[in-house]
Amino acid sequence: MEYHYSKLLLVPVAVVLLHGCTMEHSVIEDPKTESASPAPEPESEEHQVQLQTMRVKRTNVPTTINFPGKVSALPDHSVSVSPNIAGKISRVTIVPGQRVSKGQLIAILDDQQLLAQHQQASAPQEAALNAVAQAKINLDLAQKNLSRSEALFEKDIVAEKDVVSARSQALLAKSQVEAAQAKVAEAKLAPAHIATQLAFTKVYSPLSGVVAKRFLNVGSAADPTTPIAHIVDLNNVIIDASMPADSSVDPQVGHTAEITTVAEPGVKYKGRIKSISPTVDPTNNTVSIELLAKNDHGRLKEGQQVTVTITTASSQAVLVPETALTPSQEDPSDVNVLVVREGKVKLTPVSTGTKHNGQVPVLKGLANGDEIVKSGGYGIPDGAVLDRGQKEK
């Protein structure tokens, strides 16, 4: 009896275990249980924007390029003025910013010592001049005596020896005059040298222009290697510029260019290309260009940085407002335009030319008839849906 009872107990246990497995399996596959699991999140809505757009078209636009330059004076029109001799300055007649004329006195060196030397050197010259005057008097008397002796000899009043003696006296007097004159010429050498030194004590401007700097004052020691002042003539100036060697612009000697400065953004100077270097500077990949520009009002200063704009033949490009350009997030020097494609905005890289009157020529990246966002495109994600509510054609 006990043996059979044990077998009967095992049967219910097995049934219970089997039932438990069945229930566990049914929980996994039960549709009701599966529907109770979290439902997947719906896809996020697309970003929508309201922006003004416009259609673009290709047109002829001039090819331009901007590059830096520096103002320089013409050769021999920027001069540091020094005296020809050493000395102490006794007077300076100019101040910085003053306009001077060619030949105008700008400084005087102390000349007291030279004046004394000149007076001393002039004394022998005066004595030599007096000797010449006396020798000429003697010559005149000798010539008159010779004439009288010759006349008396013709009348047989005097002997021939008297004529010969008179002729000898005249020749001697003449040689004495020549000797005295030679001494005068010799005596003039020393005073002439000192007179030249005296002339050098006065310093004159070698050109008409403006005093840029004054280096020395009264009492300063000056010499040929120490300038007193710097004078420049900037009525015409040279612009030394560096044009990118890879530019599509092809300027030629004689072409004109615009020159602008930061100080006067609204003022444009005209420059004419004088020379173009045939070589490229490998350090910065530029070509040296020299331009000549008029500067009648003197607003361009020597050493001033300027911007040179060269415009050559027209080419086909798309003009867009400057506001349509947005900087690239990867490289701010690159720019993009938002182009509308199938109701969405597409971030499109473009290559641009030089801005003019708020318009920028797009050389590459846009096609004729493309619809673009006019402004407000910065930060708009690529692929955003365009809401046509504010469209402007």
C-alpha cells in the first residue's frame, strides 16, 4: 500500500510542473501580454521654417579681386635732409607738417668760426690785389717811356740804347703784372674754400613737399650722416601691392585699379598699373604689382596700408544678396547658400567673387533659376521644411 501511494503522489506533482511550464510559455506568446509592452515612440516631426526666398539668374558680372598694398613715395620724393658739413645747429626754420618749397631755407649751422677764418684768409688776397694795381701803374709808365724814346730815336735825339733800355723796362713791368695776378689767384684759393664751407652752413630743402619729421633742434650737432628733417612729396604715390598668384584676374600694365583705405571707406583713389613682377613669391604665393596713384589732397600717407581692387573682363555668374551667404561650420572662410529643393532647404557650398553694392557674385554652386533663401539662413539645419507662408518671389 505504501508503494502505490507514493506513485500516486508523483503524478499530481508532474501534472503541476507541466501546467506551470505551459503557463510560462503562454505568457511569452500571449497577444494580450505582448500588446501590454511599451509602444515605439513616433518619429519626430521635421523642422519647419518660414523664410523669404528668391529666384536667381545668371548674368554678366565683372571679375574683381581685392588684395593689400602699401603707400610709398616716388623715388627721390622722400628725402632725409642732412648738411654737407659738420657743425652745431644755430637755427631751424621748419616744423613737422609744414609745407616747404624746393630751395627753401630749413636750417643754419653756426658760422662764426668760418667767418673768422675767411677774414683771415682774405688778407693776403687784398695785398696781392694791391700789388697788381701797382704793377699795372709801373707797366703804364714803362710803356709811355718806351713810346717817347722810340719817337725821339726817330728824330735822332736819343741813342738806340735808350730805346732798348725803355723796351726792357716795359717788358719787366709787364711780367711783374702777370706775377702779381698769379699771386691774386693763389690768394683766392683759401678764401674760396672757406666761402664754400660758409655756404654749406645754410641747409635748403631739395624738393617741394611736406616736413614729415624733424630730428634735430637748435644746439644739436649735425653732420652729413645725421639728418635734420625728413621731407616727402606725396602729390603722386606708388602703391606696392601683392596679388594672389592663383587669381582668375589677369591685369596688364596700364590697367586701372581702385584704391581704398580703412580711414576713408567711402573714398576711392584711381591707380594705374606701372609694373607686374614676372615671378611669384613662394613664401605667400603672391605676385608683386606696382601702381601709380594721384594724391592731390595728401590724404594717402607714406607707409599706409590700403586695399587694391582690380576689375577685368565680365564673366557669367549668379548675383545673390550678401545676406543669403552663411559661413560654413567646418571652415568659416567657406560660405554656403540655402537652396530650396522639393520643399526643403539644402545647404549648398558656393564659390563667390567680390561684393559690390550689397550683391555678391556666385561663380560656382548655383544654377540659373535656382530658388534660394534671401536671408536668415544661419543656423537653419540642412533639410528643414520650408513653410511657404512668407515666400517672396
